[in-house]
Amino acid sequence: MKEFMTRLTDVMRIIWIAAVLLSVGVVACMGQAGSASKEDVIRGTWTLNSVYPTPNVQGPDVMQQRKLLRSQIIIDANSIKSCGQSAKITSTDVKKVSADEFLADNLVPLDSVGIHRPSVTQVVLNQRQSGTCFGAFPMPGLDIYIKSRDELVIAFEGVFYRAVKDKADSH
């Protein structure tokens, strides 16, 4: 019986050590995921699911807006693909934009695009200058606001699209 109790104690120690090591590994992985760069967050395949109704539409008409619905934007480390085109990513500007700055820049309150925080991270690719869509506008996906890891707001010439990350790209 004494030998059984000794073995049981040894097994319990091994289980406890394994649990501690597993916990440390999980915490380390979570830390790495939390420290992913904003450029990493926007990488993937995104589907334009809907348009946020805002009053200051300047660019594409309603038919053009509808044509982009359910289309995809694919962003990888080197290129962006949207509106039937592909462009090399030559610059990436990332900055935190306050709700007041968003309103001043877009004439739309931040909460009108489903972001209910005092600020949002904006990522601008290629200084908004790549490609043409509908023969008149740059490519959708050059001006991005990060709503979450799985949802972006794509600003496209005064129109704001809700972009959802495809399930295959979600972590």
C-alpha cells in the first residue's frame, strides 16, 4: 500500500508539472497572438458583406456599390487583390485615429460604421493610389479600419463596407 501511495504521489507531481508547463505554453501563445502587427491582422481573404449607410457618399454610385458586395479583397505580405486587379504593396501606413479625427476626415461618426470605441487603427496601403476600379477610383481595400481580427471597415471613396474575414483565414 505504501508503494502504491508513493507511485500515486509521483503521478500527481507529473500531472501537476505537465499542467504548469501547458499553462505557460498557452500564455506564451496568447501573448504572441496579441502582439501580432496590424499588417498581420489585415492579411487574408475578406468578403465585402454590406455597406454602412452614411450620408456622404462621394464616389461609386449605388449600382457600383452593389456590384462590389460579396466580392473579395485578398491581402498578403506583398500584394492586394480587389476589383479584378492585383497591385504590389509599396507602402503601409498605420496610425491610431480618434473618433474626432475620423469624423473630421470622413464627415461620418465612428459609431456609424459600427465602431463604438474612442479610437480605431487605420491602415493605408499604397497611399491610396493603386489600381482603378470602375475606371475611375483606386482599388477597394487601400484604406482600412480594423474593427476586430475578423472584421474590417473598408473606406472606398466615401462608401464604408463591412468586410468579414473568410473562415479559412480566421485564427
